[in-house]
Amino acid sequence: MKPESTAAGTRLVALMVVLVLFSPLAIDLYLPALPAMAETFAVDTTRVQDTVTLFMFSLGLGQLLAGPLADRYGRRPIALGGITLYAVSSAMAYMAQSLDLLLFARLAQGFGACATSVAAFAAVRDSFGPERSGRMISYLNGAICFIPALAPLMGAWLTHEFGWRSNFSFMVGFALVAGSLIAVGFKETRPAETNTAGSLISFERYMSVLREPVFLFHAILCMLAMAVILAYVTSAPVWLMMNMGLDMGQFTYWFGLNAVLNIAACMAAPKFMDRFGSRQTLNTGLVMLVISGATMLAFSGLFEAWAFMVPIFMSSIGFAFVLGSAAGKALAPFGDRAGTAAALLGLFQMSGAGLMVSLMQRLDLTPPVLMTLQMWLVVPGLLILWSKIGRKWHAPCAA
């Protein structure tokens, strides 16, 4: 279904924003509570950080099922099913009396959030086509970035007033409100020509996407960029609050400031693409990440909050430009398999990034060194982009 008017398109994007907010809310809301959670369960902070990385892992892995389901049964029922699972698992997290049960709840919560994410991005691809969808994805990412700006403030207040469990009761409430909006306002967008033949979980269906080098190249770039952000959100509370001694208010100030910058960058990325093309946007984003890593390494000896956050500010701009230009290009060849392609992109972006960061955190590196390595992992991708094959996979004239 194509939006019949500007108003219809705006309404659809607004509803898709609601759907994609489930994931960042489940991550950013309770970040200020990580130290309190570690104290409650009497565990090392690395174990509590696993509540983030495990969520990200299931967020991506679950899309292998959610994508084909969205293609088979439509975007709307998958969105509503995901919201229901999200609400139930959030309630489980609220009631968890052990870290293992909390980790299980977070695993289930990731599966619920992945369904809402797949439905949202597939609906955008359905409704705006291969070119405009890249711009719409950038706007969605800009809207998503409001959550890191506001959620830690809300989470800090909830944790201070009612304890860390209240963050998960807030997620239950959000799911109930959002579910009502989606049930009333979201109309099915799945194209009539969507390929629904064959088994639901088809190896060949996934391979038909993975064999496309344009998809593979851009999906890996999305994964590497997301790993930078995930490494930051899991490391920042420990580094800034537990190592540097920042209080909850100071932490949320720095976290919120970065989120505001990320919002601006995500909103600027489509404008930059309109003027210079998506290839130049991608190139700029990757170069920014490499420079951010060099800056982080240069400042690593300074035990100051700004020395950690300034390179993060720079990387947020790079992340926005990479994701805005690479995600749309990855989905562009798959009009008849948008749900499956969106699911595989989510698998790379979420599970891949979550696995990378979880393994890197076990190297016992300081957060500045960890962040430097994560940022520099994009170097091979940048070199490929500059090569002859990179110009073929992402042509200079691509917009």
C-alpha cells in the first residue's frame, strides 16, 4: 500500500516511530539503574551488562522468524504479536527475583521488540519504495534518538523514587498504550505481490538475500556502526558513574547531550543525502568513525568525562550518516521480500553487534580502548567503499 497523500504518509511514519521505540526504550530507560541492579543481585557489572547485550542478541535473532512471518501474514499482526510479548516479558523482568530469570525475561523481550522493528521497517519499504525509504529510515532513526535523550532522565527518576524494577513496569505501560494506537491506526501495507510461497523458514529465501553483495556489504556496515553505539551505552554507565564518580544527574546530562546531537545528525543525514548522494554520506560517516577512534585513543589518558564523551559525540554523527545511507541501500533490491531482507538486516545490526560487543567486553579493556577498537573496525569497510568493487556496490550517483 502506497500512502495516498502527504497526510497519510505522515500518519504512517508516526505509527512506525511508535513501533521502533520499543527497542531503544528497553535499553536506555534502565541504564542509570545498572549499578543498583548489580548491587541487588550481588554480581559483577559485566553480568548486569549482559541484560543489554542478550536483549540485543535476541532482538536480531528473532527477526529470522519475524521477517518471514511479516511477509506471510502481514505487518500488522506481527506488530501486535510483538507488542504483546514485549508487555508480558517486561512484567516478568519486573517480578524477577534472580539475575537468571531477569536475563530470560530480557531474551523474550528482545524477541517481542524485534517483531515491532521488522514490521516498522518493512512497512516503510512497502510504502515509500527503494529510494525514499532510505530517507524515511533516517527520519525514523532521528525519532528513535529522542529515547536516549529522555529515557535515562525518566529511568533515573524512577530508580531513585521507586527502585530499578519500576523501569520495567513503565515498559509494560508503554506497551499497553502503544498497542492500542497500533491496533486502531495501523493498516496493512504488505504488497499484494509479496512472495509467500514455500515454507515459512526457508533457507533458500534467506540465501537469496545473502547472495546479494549489495545487501551483505551494507548490512555489515550497519552492524559495525551499531556495535559502536552498543559498546557506548553498555560501557558509559560503568565508566562514568562507577569509575569516574559521576552522579545520576551528571550521567544523564552527558547521555542526553549526546542523544540530542544524535537526533540532529539523524535529521541532517537525509538532507546531506539529497545534496551529495548516499555514497558520499556513507563515506563521510565511516571517516567520522575512524577519526572518532583516533580521538578516543588520544584522550584515553585523561580521566575526565569530556575526554570520553567528545569522541562519542563525533561517533554519533558518523553512526547517523552510516545507518541512514547503508540501511536503505541494503533493502533496496528486495521489494518482494522486504520483510525477510529487513529481518536479516536486523540480525546483522542487532545480534551481530550484540555478540561483537559482548565478546569485546570480556577482553578486560578499559572503555576508551574498547571504544577505539570498535570504531576502527569500520576501516576495512571504508577501504572497500573506496575500491572499484565498492563503487559498483554503491555507485557514486546513488541517492
